[in-house]
Amino acid sequence: MGWIYYSISWLMLTWHKVWDTLGAGDWLATNWDWILSIVFLVITIRAILFPAFVKSIKSQRAMQALQPQLTEIRAKHKGDNARIQQETMELMRAEKANPLMGCLPLLVQAPVLYGLYHVLRHLAKPEISDQYKVLYGWTVPLFDSASHAKLFGAPIALSFHSSPADMAYLGATSLNVRLVAAMLVLIMIVTTFMTSRQMILKTGWATDPTQLMMQRLMMYGVPIGLLFSGYTFPIGVVIYWVTTNLFSLGQQFYVLRKFPPPPTANNGGTGFFGPTKPKTTTVNGKVVPVKPAATASKTVVARKGKDTNGSPVQPVKVDAPKVGAKPVNPKKGNAAKR
């Protein structure tokens, strides 16, 4: 993992040098050169991962297109899980669809997030000797500067559960650190939920029970887990998480418009908590789905032809009767004219 720590440190130090050169000042009790170094660390990582994100969207589209065939396989071999799994794998191999591709951006970001967590935890110990301050490419002055960097008076190397001694050592009060950390963790939870919800509601809920369970876990399980684990994250890590969530919301909006989900034959809707059942009605004792009513009249165009004299007849547009209107008997109309 050493190369990850060096890479994260190099990106942070590079962006810090950029913003320090541009004169990002210290105001609102915040060291903006270090805060912006974390923000642009996110932008750099997400720009590198953008091709992988597009591939994951395309893989999800391929899996959605295969849903009718997968449903047919499960219905055909109901109760035979081995056969269902075998034919499912053969179908995905033939269509070059990989369900794991949807998790690729998350899997790649996990080491980055852990690396940043480790580096910031290292910065939270300014009392260590100078020989440890120069690990991962840092210098002693930069280490001391980053250790004391603050967001609204709260050091970014501390977390909600940091000890009062660590807070006092870095010149911060327990109330200030915990207030800033709590607000950021709350924003992190909300934006994590919004990111998952945006993706699921745009692409649709899965019909496969396993994939549906994974979607619900991502949408509800991860935010609930952050409610309990987020208080251990350094403030700098929470800044990274919130920034990547906001970046994801914009990136997903663009990519989902460029690669819209394929149309499905499912009459059910996409509800807040999961897929909704299609509307049904009872006809002759049988439950059948309700088809949506037509909302506009159709236009019928007569074919080109020739009259009795051999002259060409131009196409005539005739509006079809609207849904629910009484049919008109042409014979009665002609009789009335006579």
C-alpha cells in the first residue's frame, strides 16, 4: 500500500503548491489551499476514472437489455439454481455483459479513499519525530502546515471521535470540531443516498431478486452504515467523500442523458422504495394488465393510386376518430345530404 500513500501525498502536495502559488488565502478560519488540494484531488481521480465509469454504465445497459431473457431462464428452470446459473453465465458471455463492471469505479476508488484516510491519520499526530514527518514525500514544514490546516476552525486531520487532548494540541475546541464533523457527515450521508437514488431511478429497479437486493443495499445500507462509521473519518476524508458525491451527481446526470436506459416491457413503475407492480384489472375472472389509453388521434394516409380515368390520386390525410367517440355511419350522412 506504500505506493498508494505516496501517490495520494504527491497529488495533495502538487495541488497545494498550485493553490498556494495562486494565493488561496486563509479566511473564515479556513486554510483554503489545503481544502482545495483535497477537492482537486477528487477531480483528478474522477477524471482518470471517467472511462471506467462509462464502461460501467454500458455494462449496466447490457444487463438491462438481457433482463427479459434472464427472466425467461428463471421461469424455465424454476427451482434448478445450478441450471439457471449456468445458462445465465452462458448468456452473459455470449452478449459480453459483465455485472461486475458496474462496481468497477467503486472498487478503484476504495484504495484511494483508504490511502487518503491513512495519510490524514498520519497528519493527526504532529507530535511525532521529524523522521516520520517526511514519510510519503512530505517535508517537515508542509507536514506541520497540513496538520494545522482547518475548515471553519476544525483541523482537517481530526474526526468527531478524536480525543480532547488531540484537539487541544492542534488548537481546536471539542465543540467546534464535533459540530463541523457532524455537519459534514450528515451532508456525506445525504449526498451518498442522492447519488445512489439518482442512478437507480434513472436506470430502473432490477427484476432479478439478487440485483434488486444489491440496489436496495447501495441505496439504503451504505448511507445507514455511514451514520455509524462516519464519526471515525477525519474531516479531510469526509470533505473528499462529499466532493466525490457532488461530482458523481453531475457526472451521472451527463452520462445518463448520453446513454439512456433501454425501453422495457415492464408495465410497473419505479417507486421510491423499489419497483411497483403494474396496474391490473379483472376481465371474465382473469387478472390482466391495464394498457395505457391513447392520448392523441392517429392520422391515416391513403395510398397513392389512380382513379377510373387513369389520373393519379394524391394522398389524403384523414384524422382517425378519437378514443371514446361514437362511430359515424357514412350511409346515414349521405342520406341526410340527399
